[in-house]
Amino acid sequence: MYYHPPLLLWNTPYLNRIHLSAWFLLLILCATAESASLNVICDEWPPYQMVENARITGFSTRIVKMVFDEMKTDIGNISTYPWKRAIVMLKKGKADALFSANYTQDRTAFAFYPEEPIVISPWIMWVRKENPLKFESFEDLIGKKVGVVRGYSYTPEFWSFIKKHKIYAEVVNDEMNFKKLSAGRVDFIVAELGNGLFISRTIKLDEKIIPLLNNPIKKAGLFIIFNKNSVDKSFVDKFSTELKKIKGGSFYKYLYYKNFGF
């Protein structure tokens, strides 16, 4: 024989308190979920992202923060890591978003790309002002020495050409390349435009080295990418929409001119 408690028992003050406690707990959990901030990371690659006075700033940083502000999304404090480590962190779910990333097919396995890039980034040739060589095609590099950074992707076609003709010299970073070009140890170097302008100004070689803007090696978007397991695709689409609005505004144009000079 089963015992059925009176229905009135469910209206006792004791059970009412249980119901209220459960509702308060649910509200607290919902509020916590809504207030949780995205873990956003980047590397240090001026002028796109850099550390100044213990703060992370730079062109991409400011644009990314503006978009999240428009979306009323808390991102807490952005942290910087070496690029290879940052990619692994995003892949393993230890970060929710990472900028500024080029598009690669392999990253789409674990990351969402917004349709809209933060900025279009050209990779170009640089020469000494006193010896303004022309660059219209790869053929112009034959018989010259081209400075490149070990491990950079550039393009498969570019790497194939300079290796075939044995006309390249590798270094470990862009700054070393600019110094080698200034000293006349190479005839050309390849560098991303914004980063190259920043380096040449910082080491005071901007009066000696000039960028050849007309024929870039490649043009690629710099994106913020999101971990597929922690961020919904609808959120990424919304980010892209808000970013596009900001890029159409006057502040974006001002910031671009301030960093890149044109």
C-alpha cells in the first residue's frame, strides 16, 4: 500500500521556502552566465596590438574593443601570448577569441571567422631610398638578394621562386631584416605594411627605407577568430555586422590614417 501525502502539504511554508530558494538559485546562475566575460587574447604585433604602459593597445585592439562595447559584451582584460601558443590556446578552448589572424583553411576546423576582417593587410617589398629598385614581378628579383623571415608563410609561389633561384637570406625577425637592408646586405626585404612602418620608425630607418606599395606579394585580411565550442556562430555574425558599421565611420578612417599614414 502506497502512502499519498495530502496535496495541501505542497503549500506549506517549508516547501514554499524551497521553491523560492530554487528560483533565487536559478536567477543567480542565469545572471552569472550572462555576466561571464569572453577570454580574448592576442600576440604582440605593433601597430595592430602592442603593450604600452602595461596596457594592451594598438589599431586592432582598439577596433575589437569598440565592437564588443557596441555589443555590450564584457571581455575583461585582453592577454598577450606568443603567436604559436595563442593559436594552441584557442584550439584547445583555453581562449574564446584571438586576433589578428590571417585566414587559413586548417583553422576553420576549430575556429569561426567573421565575414568582415578588422583590416586588409598588404605584404610588400621594401628597398633603400638611395637605391630605389623596381618591383613589378618576381623576375625583378633575379640576381638580387631578398631578405625574408624564417617561418613566415608569405605565399607558396613566392617561396618557390626565391628558393628556385637561390636569392634569399633568412633572419629570425623583421627588425633584423630592416637593419640588414639599411646596411646594404640585402637588396629587398618583404614585410607587412603596417608592421614594417612601425619598425622602420621605431629604429629610425624610415628616412632610409621605403615601401613599394604598387605590387604587394599578397593582400590578406586580419580577423578576430572565435572558438567553435564556446562561441555561437550567431554571435560571430553579429560581431561581423557591428564591425562593418564601425569601419564605415569616421573614427576608423582617422585611426587607420594615424597608424598607416594614408
